[in-house]
Amino acid sequence: MHKFDHEAMNAKLDLLICGCDRNYARSAAAECFEKVSMLETLLSMYSEGSDIDMINSSPVGGIVKLTGDACDCLMQAFGASAATGGAIDVCLGDYFSRRKASKGGEKIEPVRGRFELDPENFYIKKVAEGKIDLGCIGKGYAVDEAVKILRDTWEIGSAFLNFGGSSIYAFGAQDGGDPWKVNLAGGVTYGIPESGAGVGASGTSVLGEHIVDARTAEVPQSQPFRTWAFSGSAAASDALSTAFMVLGESEIRRICSENGVSAAVQRSEDSPVEFL
């Protein structure tokens, strides 16, 4: 097993590769890390000249030509918003950035941008004032793109990617044939099938109850301690685990049923992990 890591998007991407020699694995990892760094320059709202920065800086009525990656990530982000009934919404970027910069106690009125995406021609039009923030899905999207490189370009048969603990994808098996596992909490693990799966994780252990319900632009009075989403995509799992922090059990079960995903919730630090 060969281990590599890379700093990007304010987090560390850990990459484990099995089934090949170290030089081959190192070259594959280098291409993955180059792609992830490139995606950061395209998808970050804080990177001057990025696709997202150009969208956010454009006037109402302005049209921006997108790269394929930015267009694809935006499509997935808008799809996740629709699937969750608007519980997450990347068009609240202006509100998120002002809320993050505030010192607390002040009332911040939400500004929800409106955008029209033309995925066939890679254009996006700003319809109403606002900004896009891909923070709930960007790392997951980067993991998915790295997985494509490992599988399709380098024909790697087994790898485990962990981006900041919140965006995970693994496929194949460890050296010796044991399946990859993700530690959840309290000794509970999630075994990843050999065909591969993404795991998204969100929680309050680091920043406290901070995740905003995009439908109300407020932090719910009570949030679970941790949530996880399991699906065939790290991007989808990343976004859904965030949404699950503000949704009730019945809503989570409906989303899982309609979209072919699974979920787990830990309601408090001392509670057991419940798979939904």
C-alpha cells in the first residue's frame, strides 16, 4: 500500500493506492493532485479569476462562459439542491460569506442569487443579484475527478481517497483482500463494496451547530452531532451529508429512497450510529 497526500481547498487529501509498484502509484497520485489543484482555481469563490469568481463578479444579466468542470460541478450542485427540496443551495454564497465575516449577534439578511445554466453550451447567466459558493460539494467533486484519473487513465484497481475527512471514495480492496472501511463513530464502520462508493460526512464537533438550512437561511435550533451519506458519487455524498444535518428523519428517508443513497445519523456525541 502506497500513501500520498496533498494540500488543497483548505484541507488535506490523503490517497492510498494498492496493487502496483510505488513509482507507478506516485505518478498516478501526482496527476490526481494536479487535477485537484486545478479544480481549486476553477471552483473557489475566493480565487480571483476562477469560473465562480467571474460568475459572482458579473452584473445581473451577465453571461459567463464556463469550463467543462465548472459546468459539471454546478449541474450536480443544482441537482443536489433540487433533490433535497432546497435544504442546501449554493446560490446563497453572498449570505454565507457575510455570515462568516460577521462577529455574531447581527442580523444578516439572506441574498439568494438566481442563475440560468445552459449546460449544452457551457454558459451561465446571472438573473438576480447573488453569489455562488460550492463549499458543500467542491471537495467531493474533486475526489470523483481524481477517481476517474486513477481508474480510467492509470487503470488502478484499488484506492482510498479521503479529502479532509468529509469527502471520501474507495474502490477495490486493500492489500490482502480486506475491504476498505470507513470509521464512523463508536467503533461502527462502513464497509465499502469492491465496486466503489462515496462517503460524505458532516457534523458539529469542530465548528458547533453552524450548518444553515438554505430554505430558511437559519441554523436549526437542534442539529445532530454527525451525519453521513453513502452513494456512488463523492460529490453527491458530500452535498447530501450536509443537507442531512438540517433535515428530519422522514425527509432523509424519502431522499434516500428516491435517489438510491443511504444515510447514517449520530444524534449526540454519546448516541449510537443509526443507519437510515
